[in-house]
Amino acid sequence: MLKKISVLLILAMIVGIFQTGEVFAEAKYDEVGAFREGLASVKKDGKYGYIDKKGEEVVKVGKYDYVGAFIEGMAWVRIGDKETGKYGYIDKKGEEVVKPKYDYVGAFSEGLAWVEKDGKWGYINKKGEEVVKLKYDDVGAFSEGLAWVEKDGKIGYINKKGEEVVKPKYDGVWDFSEGLAGVKKGGKCGYINKKGEEVVKTKYDSAKYFRGGIALVRRGDNWYIIDKKGEEVVKLKYDVVYFREGLFLAWKDGKKGYGYINKKGEEVVKVGKYDDVKAFSEGLAEVWKGAKCGYINKKGKEVVKPKYNYARSFSEGLASIMQDGKYGFINKKGKEVVKPKYDEVGDFREGLAGVEKDGKIGFINKKGQEVIKLKYDAASSFSEGITTVREGDNWYIIDKKGKVLKI
């Protein structure tokens, strides 16, 4: 059941003033956020602003005490402290579309954002207009055109006009997924469509989101796979963990080990074969036999025999592995494209991965070539073609060629 725990997304990465070439200038900012939609937040002396990729201050540092990342062209900003401060929104030009006046706010989703004042919640559009009056006790973000709202302890759904498509009558709800949403009433779960019709009666003890036209539900001690008509397609004899890329990670209570089953409930990988397993990512999944890790494909074939001390999920076609305390990378055929030689590595992002050796950090490409030399003391992953790095006490922004950008 989804009950909103609001988290205002703050991304903080330290950065400084930059020059091209090898001579670096004195640090200008205390912090900088990751770039999102072409802009990054920066902090100096406790105040925030935003810079673009050229390093120009689009929003001058000095007015705001806290800010969020840009989402759908808007970012929330706060004046004052967390307890008593007020929130508003700015656009990418730095114009205050919504003056700081709310006690709490969320990011925009599908063109609307939830806002709260004096304990009541509603929604505004990107013009700052309150399209849904602040009258609810709690609300969620819009998903597939609808958002859940709570009033007097009961939950329903509204559309973007603020119309109550489903009157508040449920004890718990999920966001809509594939046209259906889970609902809970009297301790039992079911599903409704966007008209509010109960297409699956509230008769289950537990229910999951629909994924790929099916969902997992539990009645008593038994789990079932149901379709969108509510028909119980398969009664499972396993305790299922989760579903990804067409397969369920499964285990059986009282039976040691894990395996995988398909949508028909058939064992693709015998349950109990492995001591631990992970969800599939890019067609492969990590599996453990004892203290050794390898990878299997969706047919259950061991593409990489369990031989590594540690392994991570595939990202951009490569996965990091660890052997005898050193990290490298393998491709989906199990070939070590980068031999284990680094002390630590990150996932590939935008074609590059951060690597560390003897306390210094650089970046490699998918051929294992060190395209950015290992000379930095700290670094983040690439985002929108750039990243932040630190050498000594100074922070810089570099591009994928390692060129230091001027700010």
C-alpha cells in the first residue's frame, strides 16, 4: 500500500571555480548539485542558486536557503529553515512562478505539483494556479492522469480537474499502473479501473502492482497470478519475492535456496538451486553458490559460472565483478573486458565508469581504456555529458574527454 512519505529531492555535489588547462582557480562554490535538465544547484555560505553547463549563474546565489532539482522545467525553492520556512517554485530563467508561501511542496508530475499549507493539501499547475483547492488531509503525485487523495481517514482519486473520480472510501490505495490501481478496504485488497469500478473484488490479503498485464495477490497462505479481469491464472506453490523482465524471483518457505519461475508458474531455474539470487537486469541475473557469484540468463543457463567473490547488476551492457579484492568488468558473454585490478569501480553511465586505484580516481570507457587519468581524489558519475571531480582542495567540472570546463 502506498502512503506518501514525502522526500524533497536534494542533490549535493561539491564543485569549484574552473579554468581550462592544468592551472586551476580558487574554489568558488561550497557545493553543487548534479545537473538535471541542464541546470545544477550551487551553494555558497549557506545560500543556493543555479548554474548552467557554461558555469553561468542562471539563478544568483544568495536568496534561497534550500532548493530542489529541476523536474518538468520547474524547481522548488525555500526561504527560511526547514521547520518554519516557505516554499515556492522557479522556472529555468530563475523567475518565481510561485512565490514562497507554502509550508511544504512536491516535485511536478504530469504537469501538476502537490502543495500544503496549514495542514491542508491541494495541487497547482505551472502557472501557480491552485487547480485543486487545499482541502485534503494528504495527497499523492499524479500517475496515469489520476492522484490519490485522503480526507477524514478515507482515500479516493481525483483527475487533473480536481474531480473526485473515486470518492474517498478506501483505507489504503496504490498508484495506478497499467490502468488499474490496488485498493484496500476492511483489511482486504482488490483493484479498480479509472472509472472507479472494482474489476477485482477486495478479497485478497495482499496485492502487488500490475506489471506486464499480471499481478501477484495473496489469499491466506497462497499466492496467485491474476490477469486484468481478476482471473486467477496460476496458483503458486512458492513464496514469491518480486517480478522483473518476465520472471519471478521465488523461494519456498522451509526450503533452502532460491530460483525463478515464469508467468505460468513453471520453474525456469529450480527453486533451491542457488543460495542467493538477484532480479534480472538487462537479461541476466546474479546468482550465488556458497560465497561465489556468477550470472544466468532467462533460460537458466549459467553464462558465467559462480567464481567471483562479488558481482553487481549489468549497466549499459557491462557488469562489475570482484576477485581477490580487486574490481573489473565483464560483458554479457562473461568475457573480462577489464581485468580485476581496481580497488573500487562505479557503474557505467553515459559510456564511462569511474575507477579507483591507490586512492586516485579516473574514468574508463567500455574497452577498458583510461580515457580520464586516475588523478582525482573524488568524483561523481557522468550526467548530461559532464561530472564533478576534486583534486586536492579544489573541485572542477570536466567533460567526457577530461577537459576542465570554465566557470
